[in-house]
Amino acid sequence: MPGLIGKKIGMTSIFSEEGKNIPCTILEVGPCMVTQIKTEEIDGYNAVQLGYDDQKESRVGKAALGHFKNAKSSPLKKLVEFGSDFDEALLGVTYNADLFQEGDFVSISGTSKGKGFQGVVKRHNFRGVGDATHGQHNRLRAPGSIGAASYPARVFKGMRMAGQTGNARVKVDNLQVVKVLVEKNMVVVKGAVPGAKNSYITIEK
């Protein structure tokens, strides 16, 4: 299995054998059940669909309920596809945190924290005007010029300006697995992971 679905629990720090304090993120990974095997003949591509986090039957539509019953699974909140060629015998199989080992390098995807409408200093790390003297008044955190006048008489696409910040899909590569707690389905990785506490993430080898 190339990856699993999980949840970000929060951050902590642990001490290495050399005495260094390492910032880490704790993830709950699995149990994830295989709810569907997609094939090129039927679906047009090969993939496996995993489900995670139990859900009440009353909150699931009839079509989705039938989908879970085909996989002999209880209703699940989060469904994610991982692309590759898989054997159909995997349907209904459950995977846990023991898929990962200490020392593995993984890629983790999540939805970053939304920060609303922000200016260019926070959104794009502009420095602003460093000195408030010489008649700057209210220009300290302003974006400055955004284009020429008569030519090209427009603002180029992609110009770094104020706008919605965060709440976007972010992938962080090469995070090292520091510890795996199989009995608790938890994986501890070195460094930060995108998203707020209790937000869903996907972790891939």
C-alpha cells in the first residue's frame, strides 16, 4: 500500500540520543479499510480507495451506504484514492500504522490553516517600508507599484497582491518517521505538517 489516511493530533518535541531537542508532529494513522478497487476496464484507471474514521449510518446517504456494504465496511467519513495497480482481493482489508517504520521518509498532504484576506506583508513576505519618516504616512505595509500606465496598460496575471491566504492543499516531502506506536495507531514525524489539529492528512511512502 503506497499510503494511508490519518489525522493530525498536534505537535511535541522529543530528545535524540545526542541530546538534541527535535520538533515533531504526532499523527493518528489508520485503521484504513479498502472500500473499492478501481480498474482500467471499469473505471478507466487503476487505483485503490481507502476509507478512514467511523461515521453514523444516519449521516450517510443510501448510495454511499450501499457502497460501504459492498466492501463489508461500516460507514466512514473520509475516502481517498491512491493511484496504482492493485489486486481485487484486497477489498475489505484493513491497514494500520505498522505500514511505516522508524527511519522511513514520507510525504504528507493536508489542508493548510485558513488565514482569511491578508495583505502582501503577511501573504508574500514583503518587507514594507522600513522607515516611517520622509512623508511615508500610511505606506508602511503597502504593496507599491503593480504595473505601468500606458503600456502594457494592464496588470500581469500572477502579480503578488493581497488576497485569500491559506486553506489550500499543501504537500510536504521527505519528513522522517521518528517513532511508530503501533498499539495506538500513531506515527511521530520530524518537523511540521500542514493543517490544524484534528484535520485529515494523507501520508505516503
